[in-house]
Amino acid sequence: PARATLIDGKAFAAGLVERVAAASARLEAKHRIKPGLAVVIVGEDPASQIYVRNKGETTQRAGMRSDTHRLPDETDQETLLALIAALNADKGIHGILVQLPLPGHIDASAVLGAIDPDKDVDGFHVVNAGRLAVGLPGLVPCTPLGCLMLLKAELGELSGLNAVIVGRSNIVGKPMAQLLLGESCTVTIAHSRTRDLPALCRTADILVAAVGRAEMIRGDWIKPGATVIDVGINRVPSRDPMKAAQGKTRVVGDVAFEEAAAAAGRITPVPGGVGPMTIACLLANTYTAACRSAGVEPDA
Ligand code: NDP
């Protein structure tokens, strides 16, 4: 059977990090501005610790300033807000990211709302959501931004294509819909109450899966030749029963990859598809924020 072309997000992300690193070096040489990213983590969540370490290392490898603020689990909201106020005022910091989830006693929306929208490199502030919705320049959430870059690199012009996005979260589904609408796609957003999801998915030239359910989207839901972007990151037991019994896991997407690859024209693998684009876009957003703070046009 025909098999889809793999969209190599890992390679694309490596290229993007290189371009951002080179552009940052030019910004520093010409304007004496070194883009700086501050990452704030509260508590000991092991997955969050890994994400934060990766972000810090990638930022440094790109020649940018990287500060990580590790706060204990019992940190109160006032202390966290005071740190954000200090980072907002710090001229050497252009991007601020608060790693989610925050401990239950902290109001996450109050914390995200306290970040200067022009330093909000995660793009989660309501001001940035609003800018995206009305088409003003702002900072766009990293994961959907990365998906859009892959789609444009693979397909070129997206105008007029039918896009179906499964998932309506504020961090992936909704901004993805706004971005694709901005590219003049005909956009449908599906969610847990959608009727006949398989039939809807079959109308998609572009199918973006951001559900958080392992391999939910099957091969016969894919329109032949469609482009499939799998955002999902789901841990399932290892294929090897011995390893599974020891608690070993593997990562799969929201799309049943083998089946889908038999129908799709192009598809992102998991891992190695959308995941690496997210960190690369975080650096791109930090660079963009640094340029704007200086009134310089970004050229990554
Ligand atoms: P959320 O849990 O916030 O949102 C999931 C969405 O999927 C909701 O809108 C929900 O609908 C919808 N949904 C759930 N079940 C079904 C169903 N049976 N049929 C149709 N829709 C359904 O998840 P996120 O958007 O934060 O993340 C989605 C996935 O992407 C996760 O696997 C996450 O790990 C991954 N992710 C990956 C990133 C990366 O860097 N690659 C970054 C961020 C997330 P409803 O609103 O009706 O409940």
C-alpha cells in the first residue's frame, strides 16, 4: 500500500533552532541585545522538571541567556507574583515562562495574567489570545505555531483547504484554529461532544489531533492523501510484555500511526514530530520578543 511521507519535525526544529541562534547572534552583535528567557517552576513534578531542563539547555545552546527559577512546592502565590513582577521589570529578560501545572493552592490564571504580555512567550495571556483572534501581532502559543510552520513547509499555500482540529484547549486546539483561519483554511473544531467524529475527520485535507487519547484516530478516518499532524503525547505500556510488566512505557500519539500512514499523504511521527517544534518555537518567540523590545524587525 502507498505510505505517507514522514514529516520530520525533529530535523525541522533543529534547523529552526540554528536560524534563531544565528539571528540572535546578529541581534547581539548589532544592537547589544542578548535574548533572555526566564523559566519558573514551582514544585517537583518529574515531567515538568525534565521539560524545564530541556528548555534551559536548548536556550543556552542557541547562545541565549537562560535563567531557571526553581521554587519549592509550598511557595505562596504572593511570592510567585513578586518574582514575576521582578522579571517583568528586568530589561535583560525578554521571555517569561511559568511551567504548568502549578500546585493546587496557586491560581494559575492569576499568575499567567500577571506576566507582561510582551514577555509572554508561551502566548497564554488573554491579551495574546485576543491579539491572535483579531489578527494583531502578538506572541502565539508554541505548539500550534510549530504545527503551522510544519504545514507551511510541507504544503506551501494553505488557502481554501479543509482543516479539522480535534481538541479545543486554550493552549493547542483554539490557537491552532485561529492560525489556520488566518491562513484562509476552512476550519472545523471537534471536541468530546462532536457527533460522528470519523465522518468529520474524513472531510479534512489537514487533520490536527490534540486530544490526549492514545491512538484514538484510526486509519479509516483519514481522507486519502490528507496531511496529519499528531500533537498527542501519551504514555502506554511497552510492547514487550516483560518490559510492560516492569512498568516500562512508550510514547504514542493521538493517531493510530501505522493505519493512518497507509492512508495519509503526509504525517508527523510521535515522537519526533510536533514535540521538538514546541521548544524551537519557544526560542523563536523569545527572539521575537527581544527584537520587539528594541524596535528591531525579527529576521530568523
Ligand atoms: P486537553 O486535555 O486540554 O484538551 C483535550 C481536548 O480533546 C478537549 O477539547 C476535549 O474535548 C477533546 N477530547 C477529549 N476526548 C475526546 C474524544 N473522545 N473525542 C473528541 N475530542 C475529545 O489537552 P491539550 O490540548 O493540552 O493536549 C492535547 C494532547 O497534546 C495531549 O496528549 C498533550 O500531552 C499533547 N501536547 C503536546 C504538546 C507538544 O509539545 N507536542 C504540547 C501540549 C500538549 P472537551 O473540550 O469537550 O473536553
